Amino acid sequence: MANGRSPTMKDVAKTAGVAVSTVSHVVNRSRFVSEEATERVEQAIRQLGFRANRVAQNLRSGRSNLIGFVVSNLYNYFYVRIARGIESVIGKYGYHLTLIDSQERTDLEQENIESLIDRGVDGLILVPTCTTCDHIGKLLSADDRPIVFVDREAIGFQADSVLLSNEEGAYRATKHLIEKGHVDIGFVAFHFGHDEIDMTMQERIEGYRKAHQEAGLPIRKNYIEITAGGSVLVNELRHAESYRMMERLLTTPVSAVLCGNSPASIGVFMCLKDRKVKIPEEIAMITFDDDLWLTMATPSISAVAQPAELLGAAAAERLMQRIQGKPQPYGCIRLKADLIIRDSS
Amino acid sequence: MANGRSPTMKDVAKTAGVAVSTVSHVVNRSRFVSEEATERVEQAIRQLGFRANRVAQNLRSGRSNLIGFVVSNLYNYFYVRIARGIESVIGKYGYHLTLIDSQERTDLEQENIESLIDRGVDGLILVPTCTTCDHIGKLLSADDRPIVFVDREAIGFQADSVLLSNEEGAYRATKHLIEKGHVDIGFVAFHFGHDEIDMTMQERIEGYRKAHQEAGLPIRKNYIEITAGGSVLVNELRHAESYRMMERLLTTPVSAVLCGNSPASIGVFMCLKDRKVKIPEEIAMITFDDDLWLTMATPSISAVAQPAELLGAAAAERLMQRIQGKPQPYGCIRLKADLIIRDSS
DNA sequence: CTGAAAGCGCTAACAA
DNA sequence: TTGTTAGCGCTTTCAG
């Protein structure tokens, strides 16, 4: 701008010789404007390089066309993929996404949600850092913006959620191992709950259990290694911890291991590699959460692959419906995982 | 809210028995308010659960305390790490980050930048999808918000940039290979330029060249495999393309290869694995851009590791300085890479 | 030390 | 078919 400040609707109105409301209606197509006036306004807009001030629009209309996505941890590729899925859907509805990373920190998460609400997002999609604490509940019960949880669900209030069929995924992976002749199958994972094992992991264990039960195989407590602190520990500690869990499993007759999540699989793989345990001959391996390294490793590692983009898309679709005021009961959508068999099982 | 709408400063003023301006000044600590009035206002704020409306603040003050980070491709872990670096710095200054992914698409990038400007961000940090096209220049020359480029620099206008010492990184990696006795060293990469090789890659090649020159080794054209379309091709195609580049190199006497970026290294590694070429005995390997899979692979792969968080932090620091009006000439900061030697070299 | 009041740029009645 | 105008919730000048 020669002037220094960006042109406003007032400026456009003046150069087009119409009222501001006419400009507004041309910009938003919110009421009929004569061919001729429309032309003059559009001409003026081009001439001045006018762009509507979203902040003012937002303040005045109460809508921002903005969706906030608060992610527990963006270092996790899985969540970036979910973000893509969300973006592709809301883009079609004319909404924009703003992504915020909570770095697995509950305090940051709270701040991020508050910040987004203060900034007037029309809806929120959340991967909560913590599924049992209620710091989010407090925030959101004071607010009537629609919320959708994805991948993890914070319990105890009104919202939709889109989750993986955890039980089914674990069931299929375990069944595959059983069909390959394994009868001593270990389970290694972190969980994100503080006291109890979080729901996601409970469901995965349940799938593991069901497959055993169906095959008439017993469940042995010492085959299941679960450590708390999935959200508290930094990556390196998680790897070290899962390394140790695998070491313990190696003292049992286990001939296959199902990793309940990706930090677990990294430690497990490193342990097996260091100990020169042959995969899959001595220990077969399948893990939840697909990742690039699983294909690059030798041998390549089988995975229960989550349809991340689809989870995001489903969450976004649900949110859009609710924003558009389509009434429907709150619910939980479950998406199935893909079992990708590679060389490790 | 029982009422349905959130409380405003007016509400707070009324219950505290003061003027709105007093409330504002208490909230922002922008002028002295008596102990007593402050107390009453704070009491009212707590009682009503008041939170200042950021949108209104933004409209009125012209500042948003928001920094936009437009990333060429969030699937690249490297950029997520940069985002963390940015966040950690601007957070200390009381700013929030909003992250947007352009998915390597120039049109989306443009839209994202426009969207952020329209929403009133106080500054922008960009990883441009394209360093030679000027679609960004047009946008930004019409705007006086400070901009900092990180990792990649769009040429031709006033802005700071924070880049890697590409030449130095390539030089050190090449020198390491030469010291290990290699005299036939290949170079494989993508570049992001349309016609010419983009600057980043030119610099890396220059480092490769310098190391050769210094050792009195000749540069052979057929040892350098570079393909255009780094930003255009999807991942799978890039891997296939670099796979082919490595196949071609295998017809030369090359005994070591430096990968100029991570998509190249994936194809190279897969090719070597498929052909059962022993690393590092038959072909040694170093790649730019550290990634988890490099440590999980057998053998683990050496890397020129970019200090991603530091790049982000430096960019953010620079931006903050400029936003605070500290005058300084535009410039380019170069950060050094770490050479991490693993089993592949 | 505090209050009144003018607007930031836009939307949406209401009026013509 | 279009214009006038009252705010959205806040900041900040000016007056007291």
C-alpha cells in the first residue's frame, strides 16, 4: 500500500460509489446486487487490492471459519497424517485449519485449547494428552463449540469421537500369529493412563485376549509387559523402558511379540537386534502403528496400520455436520486398521 | 454460562462497579489501577469466568500475538522439529504459533499465507515450496509484516533467513569419506528448482566439490545424479526415482555415495538392499537429514544431521526482534550441521 | 487515579 | 435494488 494501511470496505465503497453494505454483500454474495454495481465493486476491489479483514468479520459475525486441531504430540507422524485428513475435508467446506502441538504436556494442551477458543475457532478436534483427567472437561463445559476427539477420547462429556477399532486390530494381529503356530505370544506397550491402563490399551489387550480364548490358548500374566508413563516419558526413556520389557520377555518361552504402540516397538526391535535374536525365526513381531522405519528395517516389520487420514477425515466430517447444525446424537465412530504382514511374522 | 453468551468486559465492569477502561487496564496491566479497584475487578473476573476476547483485542489493537508458520510439507519430520523450535522461543515472548501445511503445493501455500495475513498474524515464518517462483513475493510486498525464511529461502525480496551451512555439511561428509579411503564418491539428490538446481542443492554440491578439490580428486559428472521435481513428485515416486539413480551409479566404479536429501537416501538404501550390495564394504553411505529409520536400519546410516530445533529457534528469535521494532539489516544466519557417523561409512 | 467515548472493519437489521 | 446505521468487544485518547 502506498498509503501504508490496507484498504477497507469503506475505501472500496468510496471508489465504487456505493455503500459499504453493498460491498459487503458483493464480497459475501449475501444478497442480490445489480450486475452493474457488482461490476463496479469488483473493479474497485481489484484496483485497491482489497481483502476482507477476517478479524473484523469474525468479531462481527461470531464465526471464524477456523477449525483448531490440538495434537498431543506432533512428533508422531500418525497425527500429522490425521491433520492432513482433517484439512482435506474442512477445506471443501471453506474452513481453515490451525494446528497446535501440546508436546504431550497437559498444561500446554490446556493453554492451546484456551487460546483457540479465545481466538474464536468454530470447532475443535482434539487428541487429548490424557484421557482420564478432567482439565479439558472444565474448559469445554463452559463453551458450546462442537468438539470431536480423534484417536484418543477424553471421557465424561458430550462430544463425538473417532477411534480405531483397537480390539479388532489386536485380535487380527494375534490371530495371525496364532495361525503361524505361535502359542507363546508376548504383549509389550506403554499406556497413557495415570493409575489404570488407558482405554486404548485395554481394548488392544482385550483383542489379544479374545484371540487367545478363541484358540483355546491360556493368557499368561508374565507375557504381558505394560509400563505407565507413555505421555510423561521422553522418547529415549520410552525406548529404554521397552528395551527392558523385551529383555524380561526373553526370559520366558515367548516366540512372538505384539507391540501395543510404536515407542514400544522401537525398544523391542533394538533389544532383539542387540541380542542377535533372529526375527522372525526366534521371535516373530508385529506392532501397532505403521511407520517408515518398519519397512526400512531388516527384516521389515509387520504392522497394524491405522488409517490416519481417514480418521482425520471422519472426525472433520462429523465436526462439519455439527457446525452446520445438523442435529444428531453424540457418538463414537470406529475405523478398522489394516494388518500389513511383512517379513517379521 | 447460564446466560449462553460469554461475559465481556462490560459485564465485569458492571459487577465490579468500575469503568470498562479500568477493567481493560487491569487485564493488560497497561496503567496503574488502585489496589482496591484491581481487587474488585479480579474478583469479578473470577466470579464471571471472564476471558478477554482475542478477536476484539486484535481488531482494536492491530496486534494478534500470533505467529504463522507455513510449512512446505509437514510429513517431513524435520519441519515439525523446526516448529517446536519456533514455539519454544515465541512462547517466551507471549506469542502463539499457528502451523499450516502446504503439502508441497504452491497454490495451497499462497492460500495459507493469505489466510494468515487476513487473520492478522504479527509475523510469518516460511519454508517456501519453491525458491524461484515469485508468487510469495507478490503477496508479501503488499504487506509490511516481518517474514523470516527457514531452511529454504525464496529469493528476491526483503526478509531474514535462517539456513543450514549446506556447503560445510557436504564438505565434511565428503571429506570423511575421502579420509576413509574413497576416491569414487557418488552424489544422489532431488532438487526443488524448476529449471536450475535450487540453491540448497547447489551449495551441497559445492561442498562435495571442494572436498574433492582439496584432496586433489577429480569430479566426475557421471558420479552426480540429480533429478528435478523434489517438490512435485509424491513420496513413492521420489523413492522410485532415487532407486533408479542409484542403479545407474552402480554401473560406475563408485564405492561411496552421499545422498543430498532424505527422499534420495530412501531409494538408495532400498536399491542397495535389493541388490544385496554390502554397506559399507561395497558401498559406503552418508545422507543429509537425520531420521529415525537411519538408526533402525542394518547397518545404521551416517547422517549430516540438521539442528532443526535450533534453526526454528533462530528464525523465531530473529522474527521477535523485528516485531519488537529493533532495527537491524536483513540478513541470513547459517547454522552448522552435525556429522553423525554410524555403521554405513 | 478513573471514566467517557470514539472507533478498529465488518455484518445485518431496518428503512427507503 | 440499495443505503444508513447500530453495534461485535475491545483499546486508548482525552478529560477530569
